[in-house]
Amino acid sequence: MKKLALYIILFSYSMVMLKPVSPYIYDSVAHIFYYNQHMATVHYENGKMHVHNEIVNNTKKDQPAKEMPASKKENSTTDHISLQQKQSIQALALIKSYPIPLAANLLNNFLAAANPPPRA
């Protein structure tokens, strides 16, 4: 049973690795064994470059859609402003919910982090 599972895994791995060259293999087999039928059907309809066209179509289908780079996307300031407002509200809610000694430390740390250090 273990050998069967290993053979199945090996077969599936080899099929995945051979997928990009499978049109060439199919075309070679068709040219060797089914030459007349292959020439009458596939070459008549798609021409000499049918394997190349098939590989290009498979590549386009397999590649994921490319997203726009971040530099070309519209960056609106409202996203950044709303995020800063949410963080401020969360910090103030946190300060109000803790006892007084801990709340004072949180308030000082929050305000110190918002201001840049002084220049030397």
C-alpha cells in the first residue's frame, strides 16, 4: 500500500512538471502515429504554429491577473485620516478604561510617541 501511494505521488509530481511541455509531446506522438489525421485536422485548421499558439494560450490562462502597482493606484488621504482617527479613539478608550496610575502612563506614552524627538 505504501508503494502504491509513493507511485501515485511520483506520477502526479511528474505530470505537474511535464505540463508546460505536454503540447510538444502530444504533437510528437500525433506526428508519429496519426500523421495523416493530424495533418488533415489540426494543421489544416491551425497551421504550422498550432503548438506555439496552444502554449501561449495555456500560459495566459495559468498566470494570475497582474494587479496594478501601488505607485499607480489612487491613494486618497481620507483612508489615512480615518485610520489615524480610529487609532486615537482606541487609545483614548483604552486610557479611560484603566485605573488612574496606569492611565497616566499610557497617556504620556501615547503623547510622546506622537511627537518627534527634539533636534540636537
